[in-house]
Amino acid sequence: MIRLTIPAPCGADGKPLWLRLNGGHGNRYARNHVAQQWRQAAAWQAKRAGLPRLEVYPVRIVATVHLDTTPSRWDATNWLPTAKHCVDGLVWNARHGGADVLTDDSNRFVLGPDMRAGDPWADAALVLTIETIQQEATA
């Protein structure tokens, strides 16, 4: 099992830059800029941790959102776009680079990311947990 913590990139105001399904992140150029920051942060953290290239597939990815606040109600699934860009950062491609941990993030290789709500942390972060799915042998 691999556990990778990706600190949330912050804007000029010091607030975490999240991508959410329920909006709130401006026009498409602003979204692209934030998406790039998350992709690069995930790739950098994976390289920094020395994560190897995975050879056994499929894998399950669980993404746990740790906010820097304690909202009374929130839905972790709304943070799916953030998790998707982090998973993209773990795949190598010529255009965006990446950490080359995953061969591909298509359904053939990856199940998820499944979203979970984590405890509040002083500094917002997304934690990716990657586990190999054991395939049952067919007789």
C-alpha cells in the first residue's frame, strides 16, 4: 500500500485552491491553472517520496480530503476533480510530465479515485492511498 500526502496549493490570499464539482473556481483559464498546480504537486510529492513505478494492476485509489476548516456539512465527492488531477500527475505523458508511478489511469489500470472525508488538518491536503487489487484465480 502506498500513501501519498499532497499539500493543497494556496492562492495569493493563503486559502487552499480546490477544484470542486459544485463550482466556485472561476473561468476555465483559472480552473486550468489550479489543475496544473495540483498535477504538479502530486508528481513532485511522488518523486520526492521515491515512489516506484507500479507493475501490478489493477489498483484501487482512495482520496481522502483534509480541509483546514471544520464545516458543519460537506460532501467529499465534490472534491473529485482535485483528486482526478492528482492521479493524472502520477502518470507520465510527454505534454504534462508526471511522476511515472502509474502506467495509465484508465479503467483497465485504476479503480477510483474513491472520495473520503478526512479529519480537519492545520494545512489542507489530499491523501491518496493506492492498493493493488487482488485478482481471484480462475480455475
